[in-house]
Amino acid sequence: MSHAVRIWSILSPVCIVAGALILIALERWRPYSPRQRFLRPGLLDDLLGYALIQSYLLGLVIARITGWLDSATGLGRLHLVSGWPVALQLAFFIVTHDLYIYLFHRLQHRSPFLWRIHEAHHATRDVDWLSGARSHAIEILINQTIEFAPIVLLGAAPELAIIKLTIDSLWGMYIHSNLDVHSGRLQKVINGPEMHRWHHALEIVDGVNFATKFAFWDWLFKTAHHPPGGKPAGYGIAEPFPSGYFAQQLHAFLPRPTAPQAVATPLPDGGVGGE
């Protein structure tokens, strides 16, 4: 294990826990929705089931899949990006994966099949610092394998995966936080809670604001929705959704007659719709 990996193995959980505590405090100090409770329904499921247990177990599975791919292809031995500065490697993998996430996320709102594994993420009635952790295991398996396998297969620095995981965790908590943020023109470039909360809005039945880190994908592809005033009427989905981690995982496979959330309808005034 390299020195950088050892440092980041310690620094990463410290940064994530510190970031969570800071956002929790900021949510109490300057909340976007003052009536939203900290001890909300589903908090323990999201924290224990999704953020801790699922993340740990899927991390082991994804590591095994990535190791198998590397052994089968031998691509990692080519060190295709090893000569790049670590900062450039990080920027490359952040931008390319963020574009993939935008495109796949948008497809999830259009495809009835993919919506099934994305529905759990939208079912929460309270959008806060922990809401981003709630994603179906299959969705995480797909997205994080596509995210971390190229880091190994292209021969990136050993610590890069830990650095990117740390950034992902902090950014996911931030964009879902119940925080009254106004970033002005920066919201044209960098994604934040002021746009992402509209992605979770109950009244938006045709998905908008699919970007994770870079808001410019939504502006570029005309899926941005950033009204100058007003607040979402609520969050979640119209259909009933079970509580409990295992019930939510199973729900994706149960027969249902309903269509996905991705039904094309006009957006509220002030936004730009999808296709």
C-alpha cells in the first residue's frame, strides 16, 4: 500500500463524517424547509441500510468485479493514464463519469425498466443530507462499477479511487441537503441543492436537473429547471412505496401497472423541459 493510499484511507472517512456534521448543523441554522425534521421517517434505513451496510458490501463486490476485469483484459498493466499528474487524472475521471451519470440518470427517467431501480431514490418525502445515500443496490452496482473500473483499467494512481469516492460522498450530501443556498451564476456551472431539489419535486413528473456535479450538462442539453421564485410543493413519488431497506429493494421487482415517473408533461413556468 502506497503512502498516499494510507493517508487517504484515514483522511477519507474523516472528511465524510466532518462534512456530514457540518451539513447537519447548516441545515439546522439555515434550512430551506424549516418544518423538515432531522429525525425524519426512514432516517435509520438510509443511514444503516444504504449509507453504511449496502455501501460497504457493494464496495467489496465492485472491487472483485474490477479485479476480475483487470485480470481478464490486462489493461491496467498498460498504464494508459499513469503518466498524467494526479490532478489531471482526477479531473478526467470526474468530468467523464459526470457526463455518463447525466445521460444514464436521464435514461432512468425515460425507461420503465430502469425507473424501477431508480424509484427508491425518489421515494423519500424528505430531501436532506442523507437522501442521496438511498439508491437501489442494482443502480449502485451499475454506476459505481462503471465509475471505478476505468480508474483501475486505465492505470490511474492507486489513491485516486479513494479521493473520488470522498468527493462523490461529500457532493452527494451537499446537493441533497435541506440548505437554503443561492449560488447565483455559479449554478450555471456547478450543481447544488437549489437546482437538485427541483429534481425531487413531487410536481415535476417529467425529470429535470439530472446533473450531479456539473450543472452545465442540464443547461447544455436543455433539461435545466431553475425557477426564480417559489418552492416545490413536496418531494417523493405519487405511488405508495414501502418502508424498510429490504422491502424497498424487493419493490423494484414486484409487478405494478403504473408507468415510470418519466411521462412527458409541461413544466411549471420558469423552467425548461426535457425532450
